[in-house]
Amino acid sequence: MPVKSITAAIQTEQPLETDLEAQVLRIVARKADRLATPDILELRAQLDVNVAEQVPLRQQVRTVVDAISETVATWDQQEMGA
């Protein structure tokens, strides 16, 4: 997932939401064709990302995107094993 474009989309929003995970998920949901609404809701329930506020926004977004990618990869592995 393109962190640069997600970060740019977040930066253009006024005012910025305090829930970065929700912002990133909303943007990912718009961009990811293979993730349906139930998938996004499940991701939201499962994500528990510790994002350091003192790091740059792009790094914060990268942390959330990495967590999303890891969760989706786990789902894919579970589906292949089922």
C-alpha cells in the first residue's frame, strides 16, 4: 500500500482526526478493491497499533499500514490452510 499517497490524503484533511488508525483504514478501504466492508470492520477490531506521536506522520502511517498488511497476510495464510 502506498504510504506516501495515504499520508498525503491524511494531511489534506481538515481538521485532522486524532484516530490515525481509523483515518488510514478509511483510505485503505477506498483504495483496496479486495477488502470489503466486513474486512475493514474486522481490521478495525483487530488493529492495536502503538504509534509514537513524536515521529513524523509518514512513519506513523507506515506503522499502521504495516499492521494492516500483516493482518491481511495472516488472513490469507489461514484461508489457504483451511
